[in-house]
Amino acid sequence: MGKEKESIWYSLMANQANIDATADLIADLVEKATQELIQDLYRLGINVDNVPAFVNALLDLDLEGTLKAKLTNATSAYANAHRNVLETTQQFAAVGPDTLTSYVALNEQVFDNAITNNIASHIRNEVVKGIQVGLTPDQILQSVTSASISPAQMRTLVTSTLNTYSRTIISSMMDEAPKDTKYWYVGPADGKTRDKCLLQIESGELTRDEIISQFGNKVLSEGGGFNCRHQWERISKRGTEFYQPDQASKITKDKNIDYDKKLFED
């Protein structure tokens, strides 16, 4: 493998490896912080005889702020992951700093809503119900996880938002690159690959306008959908590990998957 191929191949590997590692770390940190907050509230609740008074006390507590304070390491890891994505994304055109900042701010808002607002509200409900019926802190944590967001769902949220960030950076560079620049759809072609991703992989080398004509605009930022492992990349002298049109064609043939533009309109 030549130096340029090896460098680009490594960048793709590093990008996804960083995203996966960050997702695991954040899921663990969120679960730990949630458990700590539940235990703190549980210790307060079991020493209170008046349940309505305890409920009113919980309503007055800033659980969102408390949980957010416990999640400082998770939010820092999420911010650092955005920087890592930017550093490991193949650069082929300029992207303005204001554009990058706005993308990060949007992701952080999604992240914040999913964690602090969603989980904190369920902690209130489940702690009160759990104490009333005699549940342990671990059982209450299980109830909160079931009602709000599980560690697996948290990993999916992190990987999806960070991969979307990477695709959005590339899409912004596409806007600035020459119109005749060619791209290909990189990522694994295997049993888990969506039909719409297989069709994009096997479509070959396309310009931005050709991509949009065949598959619509959304694929540039969303790939094949939530938790997608693929993205359009500028063609370059890379290895073939991440560009697998032959494998994709074999799967589409075996599964009788034919191109249908309606597949990309949902």
C-alpha cells in the first residue's frame, strides 16, 4: 500500500475507531452519573415519611443542572470527539469556522436534550415510584434506563451524530470543490448493510450533482440513515478496504435489490 493510500486508509480507521471509543466512554459515564444521582435521591427519599413533600422537593430540585454537572467528563469527551472527527476527515476544500461551529452546537443540543432533559425527568418519576413500592437503587436505575435511554441507545446516538458531523463536513467541502470532482461511497458491504447503502456503494464514481440526481440530498449528510457506517468521500489513491463495489453488487444480485428512487425519498 502506498504512503498516500496508507495515510487515507488510516484516517478512515482512526475516525471510526475514535467515534466508537467515544460512544463506549460516554455511555459508561452517563450510566455512572445516572446511578450516582439516583443513589443520592434514594438516600433522601427513604428518610422522608411524607411522600407528597418528597415529590414537591424533587420538583424544586434542579435535577437537570445536577445531572449536567455530573456529566462534565462526558460532555468534554463529546466535544473532543468533534475535534478528532475534523482532524481525521479527508480535507479537499475549505470549510468556514462558522459552519463547523454551528454543526457542533446543533449536535450538542441534541446530546443535551437526550441526556440531561430526558433522563432527569425520568429520574424524578422513577425514584418516587421506586421508593413507594420498595425498589432498590439498582432496580430504579433499570426503570430509568428502560423509560429513557439505554447505554446501547446512547452509543447509537453518539456514533450517529458524530458520523453525521463527518458527512456534513464532507458535504460542505463538496459545495466548494470543482463541479467535476468525483466521489465514491465508502464503508463495509456486508450482511448488516442497508439496501440503500449497497446501491450507493455499487453506483461507482459520481460527481456531487450525479449523487443528488440518483439518491437525493439527504444521503450527503445522513448516509443510509440512523447509525449508518458509510459516507461519500472524494476519490483518491486509497486502498480498497473501505470501497467495496464488487461485494455490494454481489449482495444486491443475491438479494434481488434493484435501484428504486423512491427508496431514497423517505
